[in-house]
Amino acid sequence: MKRCGYATIIGKTNVGKSTFLNNFLDKKVSITSKKSQTTRSNIYAVKSTENCQTIFIDTPGTHKKTEKTINKILRKKPKEVIHDVDVILFMISGTKFDDVDQETLEIVNSSEAKKILLINKIDLLKDKNELFPFVEKIFLKENFESIVPISSKKNEGLDIVQDELEKLMPENDFFYPTEGFDFQSQTFEITETIREKVIRMLGDELPYQTAVVLDMFEDQQNQINLNATIYVAKESQKKIVIGEEGAKIKSIGTKARMDLEEKYKKKVFLSLWCKVKKNWINDPVTLESFGIKN
Ligand SMILES: Nc1nc2c(ncn2[C@@H]2O[C@H](COP(=O)(O)OP(=O)(O)OP(=O)(O)O)[C@@H](O)[C@H]2O)c(=O)[nH]1
Ligand SMILES: [Mg+2]
């Protein structure tokens, strides 16, 4: 009998959800960075083994409540999916557990789905003996089917997550083909690839105030031609994105182009612009046009 179902990854921003998904699938589906608020939409991906197919949903990490419209929209994303999945993978980072983790756990607990606790980044733990007392103190009273310490970055423990998922997935035929199937559009993949380079190459305050829009996309037999715009919220941010004599935006473009050429196995011509859209992070209409939908 085959098994098939849905699993979502929920946790505070930056705990490593997207890194987990990419390494678990052995395929880059979700962008990652060491800055907070990297993922901005619910991202779907599928993994099939011989007997089990799991449809995963990566979500934007939870962060402290603020008055910014973008934050309000992002904070709703996990709630959109937790009631429709079979399993929730609740992720924390090492033995850190603060108010935001607690608030996220309460959201997770409002769902009837089965739950697995993933303690990520165990490669950073100096003393692995801390793990048991930590789990005992906070999680033993919680309703987790299993608790799995992992390192997403070093691929440790991921096979155990697969075993646990297979036990919890309902009996079903596969919903999707086992290969050659992508949920995300090519346009989304391209703008996300560029946004990843923007986030990774800029200072701390800027990343979550930038968005990328594709203005032109020509997929030819041997090459892809792209024009894209990086939007920022203030004039001063535009200077940073462009850099001295255009050096910054040029290197963002080069890094993105290399990733895209690798992905599509074609030559890519990418022209990048930077424009200011004042205070866009508070404007619902612009947010929607940038793909951040309420
Ligand atoms: N040392 C270590 N670093 C990790 C591990 N997993 C993820 N990271 C790092 O943690 C940072 C955040 O990773 P992401 O995967 O972008 O985190 P996220 O939870 O998806 O973040 P949001 O999308 O903002 O919610 C990156 O710098 C990763 O390289 C791990 O197992 N060990
Ligand atoms: Mg993420």
C-alpha cells in the first residue's frame, strides 16, 4: 500500500526551514540566507520514495509582530496551511526557545495535524548532552509523535525525518507524477534567485525592504533573455544596491545569472535595474503586484 500526504514546515524566521527542504529534496526549491524573513510565500515541493509521496509546504518564518503591512501578511502564511496538512514539522534552532518560538508552537498546536519536532542546527551545539534536559523541560508535555535532532546544513538526521514521515502519512495513491513536476512557475524561480543574491549581498537592514519583478522574459532555444527590476523603499537604499560605479548591482546580476544558467542549462542574459517605490512594504496593492498576497 502506498502512502501520500501533505507536510508543512513551520518555525521562527531563520531556524533553517528552507535549508532543510532543499537538502531533504536534494534540489533547490526555496531561497535561503542568514538574514531573517527570507521566505515570503508558501512554497510547494514534492518528494517521492518508492512507497511514499510527501507534498511539502515551506512557509515564511514567524517574527515579532510589527505594524508593517508586509509583516502582517507574512505572519498569516503558516495559518493558511496548518489545517490542511497531515503532518506539521515544527522547527526550532538548537536549544534556543524564546517567545516567538512559543507563539509559533501555539499556532501549530491549534491544528489537528500530527506533529514532529525538528531540533535543527545541532552541529552548532557545543554539548549535545544539553539536548535531553532541554526537551524534557519544554516539549515532553507537548503532543509530538517524535522529536528528531538534525543538522539541515550537514545533512544529519534527515533520513530519520523521512522514516518518521512515512509512518505518519495516510494510505493513498500518489497525487503527483514522481518526476518532471514543478509547482513554482519559472518566473517565480527567476525572481527568487535574484532576490536571494540581493539579500545575501546587502547589509542587514535592507533585505526585507527589497522585491524583484521580472519585466521581460524571452526563452529561446539556446538562451534566455531577462530584464528585471530590484525595488527598494527609499532613495538611500538604491545607492546601496547600485554600489560604487554600479559594482554591487553588477555582482548581484553575475551571481544570479550563474545560478540560472546552471538551473536551465542555457546561456542567460540578465539586465538588472534598481527603482525606488516609496514605502512599498506598507502598500497592499504594490505588495500584491510584487507577489506578496494577502
Ligand atoms: N550551522 C547550521 N546552520 C544552518 C542549518 N540549517 C540552516 N542553517 C543556516 O541558517 C540560516 C537560515 O536558513 P534558512 O533556511 O534561510 O532559514 P528559514 O527558517 O527558512 O528562514 P525564513 O525563511 O526567514 O523563515 C542560513 O544561514 C542557513 O545556512 C544547520 O543545520 N546548521
Ligand atoms: Mg525560509
